[in-house]
Amino acid sequence: MSTITDLDTIDTAESDEETNASSESLSTPVRFIGFWTAVALPFLYMPLLVTGLDTPGQLQTFLILLTLNLIALLVGHRHRGSA
């Protein structure tokens, strides 16, 4: 009986390693995109701040861009560029 349990444990460990590898291969590009989006978005909402938020549409656009920037910061904060 212990042999069957040991084989089940080995299968589970191999499955976990495969899941971690596929998860890591997916998270790397997502972090990359999040990081560079967080870098680029301020260039879009800075002109709004410079010219002023006079209309409700400008304010709404600014708040949407700011929210997207915060989400991108959360997603991309663990990105490590190739050294």
C-alpha cells in the first residue's frame, strides 16, 4: 500500500512542477506588458493635466487612464528585465 501512495505523491509533485512551469511562462509576458504599460501611460495623461481637466469627459478620461496605470503597476511590479 505504501508503494501506491508514494507513486501518487510522485505524480502529484510532477504535476505541480508542470503547472508552475506553465504558470511562470505565462506570467513573464504579462508582467512585461504590465511594467511597460505602467511606464507609458503617464505620457498619455500628462497632457490632460497640463491643459486642465475642464470638461467631465477630460476628467473621466484622466481617471480611467490613472486607474489603468495603477492596475499596470500592480501587474508589472515584479518584472525583472534581462541583465
